[in-house]
Amino acid sequence: MMPINYRTADIKDLAGIVEIYNSTIPSRLVTAHLEPVSVESRVDWFRSHTPEKYPLWVIESEGKMLGWLGFQPFHPRPAYAPTAEISLYLAPSARGKGLGYQSLQFALEKAPEFGIQTLIGLIFAHNEPSIRLFEKAGFEEWGYLPRIAHMDGIRRGLKYFGKELI
């Protein structure tokens, strides 16, 4: 596999981040957005990722963006501060090559530096590739919300996967 670099995302990366995100929408496997999002609509989301607590990284190789990875608050109440939700999105050309697992390992190593003791991943119940990926990285299913998402006339469930880091 080619050498991978993880760097803190810059606002100049937002168009590429949105392009990768939008590439997942048609599959109805990864996100609950049903239509592509705009760069402008994601500016506040981008700015909510702070390098000190909830970083957002670009995954790249040889100057090409292959994906992005980030932490965000799981819940706004103070008692949940040591728990973060993890997001990982890969460009179509980077999927199925082991980069997802490598990136999850990077996140697991980095999380304690930000005071994160528990990581949570929200995955659609029908997204078997992501479920396998998170299980391979040591995440366990901690919850299931049946028929919570409505996409193209189909009601889909959402699973919560968690991993304690301490």
C-alpha cells in the first residue's frame, strides 16, 4: 500500500471533503442525507471540528485526498465529554483496499490525546462492509434503533458501535 498521511483539515479542503461525502449518498449505505450537500452548507460543521478537541483529518497519499476522518461530540451534556462520535469517509477509488482499517487504527491511537475515552460509530444496519470494518477494529454493537431512517420508501435501522479506549 502507498504511504498515507493524515493531516489536520484546512478550510481549503472542504470542497474535497464534501465531494467524498456526496459520493456516498447514492448508495444509501453511509449517510442519512438523501441529496448532495453543498460546500456552503458544511462550513459551520467544518468549523465545529477543532484541532484541540474534535479534529478533522484529511487522509492523503502523494498529495491526493483519499478520504477524511473526524471526531465530533457524542452529546452536548458535560458527562458525555469523554465520548466522541467517529466519522470516516473514503473516496470511491480508496475503498476496499485496507485504508478504512488503517484509518480507524490511526483514530484509536490519537483519540486519548484529545481526552476521548470512548468512541461511538453510527452505522446503518444494512451497511455490512462498515459493520465488518468496525468489528475488525474491536468495536462492539452497543445499540440498535430499528426502522429509524426512511430512504426511498424503505425503513432502515441504525446500529451504535462502541469501543472503550481506557
